[in-house]
Amino acid sequence: LTLVWIVLLSNPLIGEKPTRRQVVAASLIVAGEVVVAIFGDHTNDEHVTAKAVEESYREPLFIAYFVAVALWMAALGYEIKYGQSQFLRRFAWGVSGGSITGLQNFLKDSLTILKAVHAEEAVNPQSGLSLPWHFYFMMFLAMSTAFIGLLLLTACMKRHDVTYSSAMFVGSFVVSASIMSAIHYKTFSNLENVWNFILYPMGLAILMAGIVMLIYETKNITVQQSDGGDDTDDVSMSRETMPTMTVAPSEEMENLLHTAPGSDGDVAW
């Protein structure tokens, strides 16, 4: 509901009135998120062991996913830093925070390991099990990705309006988390019935429609771009800044203008 409150309160609190297109787009994102949450994968991790979690990170498809995420974030960073298109730069700022925050596997898997170790200790108190080192590493990554995503969202809000920033963050977060879940947790193989198979992708499609509306809203925003400066600044100067030229007449010129040749100093007018 965070996005709903932002749309409702952004105008009275900070004076940023959302456009009609932004309100519709945010509504689609919220609706899609609700459908995804209701009809998505609800399987639990009751019988997952700490060793199974560790082995899941060695799967080639999941490794390829991390490589793709790294390349995606690098592309967004390049566009933000060096991109020439205002349209693409605004898009990169909007989705960067949600893209990295969507790596929710670190938090979920670290909690799964914690629960699995405690469950084993409850069954066999003499086992002497301790939390593996990768539990602490996953907790570190979970906190790091969340913090970096928050920093990117804050940076986006400094450059663009709050409705666009928050809506793009939420939308990209859900899409990123859904892709991760489909690869790592096999979401589609765990859907319960035909309605889940229909409505879960439909929820993602509704959410994506909202994101696309926000992206192409950028084309309706007039952005003044300068390629090396305004030409008029180079050729026009105000009277105050225009240099004054003073020409001092020479002595010979004064003699020619004011004194007639051959006269006794009489001035010729």
C-alpha cells in the first residue's frame, strides 16, 4: 500500500500532483502486484535442508541468472553515467533500485538455513550443529542489496517526481523478484491449478502495462537538451558586457583638422 499512499498524499504533503497517466499506471502496478501475490507460488520450505540451499546456488541456470543481473545493473549504471538520451536515463534511474532489491533469495534462503538448523537441533540436541558460514554471507548480501536499492530510489527521487520514482521501483522490484523466483524456486512448477497458471502471468502483464505507461510518459515531457550550448549566447552580448573602444586622435590628425596649412595658428572650422 506504500504506492497508494504516495499517490494520495504526494500533492498535499510535498506539492507534487500526479498526472492522470501516473495515477492510472500506479493503479495498474498495485493491481498487478495484488494478483501476483494471491495467485503466485505459496509453497513453504518445511523440508528444505541447509545443504540443499547451498547446492541450489551451484545450479548453472541460477549462476547464469546472477551473471545476467550483473550485466543488467552494469548497463543501467552506464546509461545513468554516460547515456545521452534523457528517455533512457530516466528509465534507468527508475528501475535500478527495484532491480537489485528483487534479489530476495538471499533473505529467504538465509532464513531457511536458520530454520533448518534449529529444526535439526530440536530433533537431535546432541548434533552440535552450527550455522554455516554462507548463512552470514547471505544475510550480508540481503542487507546490502536492500540498502543499495534504497539509495538508488532516493537518488531517483532527487531527480524525478515521487510518483514516478516509487511506482517504477515497486514495478521493477516485483518483476525482478518474479524472475528470480521462477529460476531459483521453480515458481511455475509449483502453481496449484489452472487459475494460478492463468492469473499469475496475467498479474505480471497488468503490472508491466503500468510500467510501460510510466516509461512512455517520458516522451510527453519536454526536456531542453543542449549540444555544446546555445548559439545565441556566443553572438549576443548585453550593453553592460560589450567592451568599450576608445580611440585617441593623434597629434598630426588634430593639426590637419583644426589648423589650416600656412596660417598663423588660426583654426579652420
